[in-house]
Amino acid sequence: MERSMKTLLAKTVVAATLTGILLGLGGCVSEDQYQRLQTAYDQSQAQLAAAQAQLARLKHQMSSIEAQIAEDNRVLNAQHGGTAALLKERNALEARLAQLQAKYKKLLALAGQAPQLPQSVNNALSRLADEYPNLLAFNKKLGLLRLKSDLLFALGSTKVRPQAREALKDFAKILNMRAIADNEIRIVGNTDDVPIRRNNASIMNPTNWYLSTNRAISVMYVLKHYGVIDRRMQVAGWGKTHPIAANAPGHRGNPLNRRVDIFITPIKIKYNPYVPASEQVVSSGNNTDLTPASSTPMMTGGNGQ
């Protein structure tokens, strides 16, 4: 029994370890795929954590049952009927463990379905995140570059700070690498739940919806300035509706929720006869052919901003 438990627990540890490994896999997904993957991934993490806690409780219960069985057999008293019941309970617990581990396999399989960016692009983005660790982070699994709004913009502003422009300039070079030169790029602004203060700046950004969208547009124009063809880029703003961490009580926000997420999608831009040739993207690449090496990194992002 003890050997069986150790085997089951070992499998559980392996399954949990696989979860961490799969989180590091590179990838890019379309918007719908990303939403499904992110939801499934978040759910799988919560279920895995709950299952691990449940496994620990089950192990403790089984240890107690084994001790009772040993004591019953040792004294050879009239507890034979009770021992049989305990054995039956133990068998039920083992069956439950098997079910949990089968569920692990399904969750882990789901977590590994994201398509992958070319390795040269992953390497370049990882190095970029290492170069600007306080400003941005790269998630290989989702093909996501996440920028902290607090370092991108002044409080309540949509103007990109000079130091952040340098990082976006380097990012634009990567976006124009031959391997992904015709991939679409989705730029999404997010805020926390701090309400917009009524001042001159709020005329352009009366709500967090406006602020998040206008910040995404500002990032798009910086990337365009540094050579990314605008037909590749789309912008969106989620306002306060997509937090990645709990906001402080009383609408006091959370820096983690103030961010701009940039996704490199698997969708390719096709030739459009109604668009000038100078604005078209060629499959072989429209700009730079960087050939990077390797590295790795994660991240965050008041005044509802």
C-alpha cells in the first residue's frame, strides 16, 4: 500500500512538474484561441492546485486507515468487520486518486496546445525582456509581450515615455524579422479599477475604456514610426474588465492590472488589391532579417491607469 501511495504521489509530482514545463512552451494564438487557452489554462491551474491539496489529504487519510488496520490485525479482536469497512474505504480512495490523475493528464494536454513562434523570434523576444526587465515580460506560450503601463505612460497619460520608446524601437525590429514579417499584431490596453479623475486630461479619456484604448493606439503609432506596417496592427482596450490580479478594496487598483499586452498572432496578412503596394506585406518579410540567439524571462502593468 505504501509503495502504491508513493508511486501515485510520484506521478502527481511529475504531472505538476509537467504543468510548469508546459507553461514555458513558446507560442502565439489568435484572439479567440488565446481567450480559450487562457481560460482553460487558468482553470487547469486552479484545478491542479486543488487536486494536489486533495491528494495530500487523501494520503493522510490512507495513512490513518493503514494504522487502524495494522492495530486491528495485531490485537485479533472483534474488529474484523470494521477492518473490512476500512479496507473498502481505502480502495475507494485509491480509485479517487486514479480519477484525479486521469484528470491531470487531460488538463496538461489542454495546456500544451498553443502553436509556436519560430525559435529565432522567441530568442529575440526573450533577450528583449531580459534587457528591459522592469518594463516588459515575454510569455512564449501565448506569443505575448506585456508592458507595464506605469513605466510606459505618466499617470493618466497616453503619451509613451522616451525610455519606453527605446524598448518599442527594439521590439519593432523583432516584429520585422523575416520569420514573422507578415504576422498580425494585436495591441490591447488594460487598466485597473481606479476611476478617472476629472481634469483636463480626462477630456480625451473620460473613462478607463478610453484610456486603455488610447494607450494601445499610442503604442501602435510608436511601432509604426519604427517601421512596422500599420496594416499588420490592430488595437483594442479592455479598460478595467480583464484584471490579472485582485484590485485593492475601494477601487484602489493594482499595478499588475495596468498594462499593455501585445500578441503576435498566427494570422498572416494577405495581399489586398485595394491597398497601395507600399503598404503591403510580403510573405518573405518586409524589413529586417535579424538572426538572434537565446535567453529567457514575466511581469505587470493606476489612477485606474
